[in-house]
Amino acid sequence: MATAPVRRPQHGDLRSRNSDHFERPVVILVGFGHPAAISSVMEAYMFLVDWPPSRRASGHDFAIKACQAALRDEIEAETVRGIFVGLAEKYNILAPDFGAFAAAYTEGRRGRA
């Protein structure tokens, strides 16, 4: 019984390694406002591809192409993260950064709360 030869990834192939993970996840609101964390380029890519074509804004195709470029190691994952955050803001699905609110509350004008 012959086995199929093992195919080694070639330069330019899409990949899914730990290096495609964001330093901090992007938290978006999905469904009925439930938070979902997008932690990697692949997760961002899958979310963007699944977004209904009738609701896509300008920049959507650019974001998909950026994901593809990052998966080919042509750009950094953090670059894709920034593009994804911008698009999430445009779609009004970016979750508030509660950590920033908490920091502002504990370090108010009059000192620590």
C-alpha cells in the first residue's frame, strides 16, 4: 500500500501558527451584544469572510487582503489588528475598552479612588 508523499509548505502558502496571534485580542460585539474576542489573524479573516456581502463597507476587501498577506508572512499580525480595529469601529461593533475606564476611575483628577 503506497502512501501519499508529504507536502511541505512552500513560501507563499497560507499558515496558521502562533505568530499570527495578536498581542491583545480585539473584543467585538456580536449577536445581541455578546462580546467575542478575535485573537489572531486567522480569526479576523474568518470573521471578515463571514460578514454578509450586503453589509460590507469600503475597506472590507482591504482588511481581507491584509489578513491574507499576514498569513503569508508579508505583514505583521499587529498591522492586521489595527486594520481590523478600524473596520470594527466603522461597523460599530468594537466593544468598549473597560480596562481604560477602570484605569481612569482609579486614577481620577483627585488621585486614587
